[in-house]
Amino acid sequence: MLANMTKLKNGSSHIWMLTGTGNNERFIDITKIYEELGELLTKSLSGFHAFTGSDFNPAFFNKGKKRPFNLLKKCVEFQGAFADLGNANLTEELLQSLFDIIQKFTCQMYGAKKSVDVDDGRYQLFVSTYEATDVNENFWKKVRSFDASSIPPCKSELYQQFLRAHYISSIWKNASQKPPTTFNPLEYGWVEHESSFMFKWFEGDQLPCLVSDLIDDSPETDGAASDDILSHDEDDDSEDDSEV
């Protein structure tokens, strides 16, 4: 409702929403919330909710909504990108530009604040803990405690999440229309299996086909931590984010 307040035929309407049951029934003043948050932030909510996890799109493990929403509130660039999700007139070039901004948002959500590419963010978060301090150091570090869910999804997987969010937002933004969207779900993050739609998790190989694909051809360095290696700080993680 908040994301579609600008579409009301009567702009002077005051909107309330009844929620809860029994003794827990209450009215929420939607108009007041809209006025406090502002037009751009409220327009971004449908895309934000669709991307960070909803009934139709998986959530990011252990990220919840609180910290991502705090990031959204602080950055007009993020608000504009999520507000544009679901627009039917986006060209492929504009859609890619939006994805680049969403990548930056995702990196910040995981604490890789200097990265704008999720694949780079994944690498930086890993090496900040496990990079060798010397080129002659044996690879003996135990990585049993490393949880892959603590780093962002790869770009190929994130793009499918992004496409689904775009499709879902188009329906929510045009819920009063018949039909609400002209998008084909098979082009936006789903595959058809036995007359049902299932998530298309990623495109391409799951693992490198050859060992040589893992080898870095760049010259060896002294192994010292560079300015680009990020510490996975938890300054924003003190809050207790709940699962979606």
C-alpha cells in the first residue's frame, strides 16, 4: 500500500489499515507513515521487500530486514534503484545499471563496504580472514569454522534473485490492473518443472571445470594485506535481525 500511495485517485484520501484479530485488532495510519518516510523511500519498499526476501523470493540467510532497511534509509541511490524495480519500460541497459547498484547494496549488507561487485566482495571477505601472511607460508589454516552463508551470493545467483524481485515488483505495482504484468516468469528467475515454477538459482557451471581456472596468473606479492582487503566489521550487526 505504501509503495502505491502516489497512485490514489484522490490525493487527499486518508488511508487506515485494520490489522490483527480479537483483542489485538488495531488501525495503522498508512498516510502518516507515508508522510514521515517520504515519497521516494515508500516507492522503494516493494522492490526492497521483493529482493530481501518475501513469500515469493528467498531471503538472505541471517540478514533479516532491519539492517538492510537501515542501509536503504541512508542512501538515496539505493532508494531510487529499488523504486525503479518493476517498471515495465526498463531497457536491458537500464536494468543492468540497476543491478550494479543492487550489487553495491548487497556488498554493504554483508559488510564489504568498499566493494561494488559481489564477486569481489566475496573474495575480499574471505581473504580478510584466510589470506597468507607470507608467500612461503604453508596452507595449513583450518577453515572448518568458515560459513559460506556469511559471504554474499555469487553474481550469477544474485542476478536471478534480482530478476525475480523485478518481476514480483511489477505485479505489486500494478495490482489493480488486468493483467498486473506482461513479464514472462521464465525470463525472470524461474524455470518450469512438471507444470510448476521453480527457482532458477544461477546460470553457468556450479564449480570450475579445470584446476587451471582457479590459478591466479598475477605476480606473487609479499602477502601483506592491501588497502583493498576489508575487515568484516560488525559495527552494524549488534542489532538482532530476525529471519524473514
